[in-house]
Amino acid sequence: MASLLVVGADHLGHITDKLERSGFREIIHLNGRKVNMVRRDIPEHVDAILVMIDYVNHNLAKKVKEKAKSKDKPIYFAKRSWSSINAVLEQLEKHA
């Protein structure tokens, strides 16, 4: 995987470094705090989407899921803990 869109969480901290070590060359982060984030589109070059479920509202999660489905992009949901994110990365490796 080359590019990952992360939706949610104000700051990713060391998660970005760990994602890069896991093989992602580009990590795009949208914190999801602003109301207009619902209208943002998913960039075409993104390979997968990761939604931090403990930092987004239901409407944003639903809209991101709909947009991912319409663009045929895989979407994963995780809490903002490395163990939860790592479990998602293991799923990604199985499907790759």
C-alpha cells in the first residue's frame, strides 16, 4: 500500500511513524472536526481509508463509508490505539 487516508483524531503523534514503517509512503490526515469535512472528497490516489471511530461523529463515518464504496476503496475502522490500528493493518496484508 502506498497511500492511506486517516480520518479522525486531532493529532496522530507517533502513529504516523509506525504507519510509515508498516509500508505506507503517504499518509493523509483529516481530523474530522469541522462540519464541512462531510463534503470533502476522497483523493483518487488513496489506496485505503482508516477511520478513527472514537474521534468522528456518526454522520461523518457514514459519509466516508459511502464515498469509499462509490470509489471502490477499502475502508477500515479502528480506535486510536496502536493495537487496534495494527489489527487493521494485519487485515490489509491479508487482502493485499
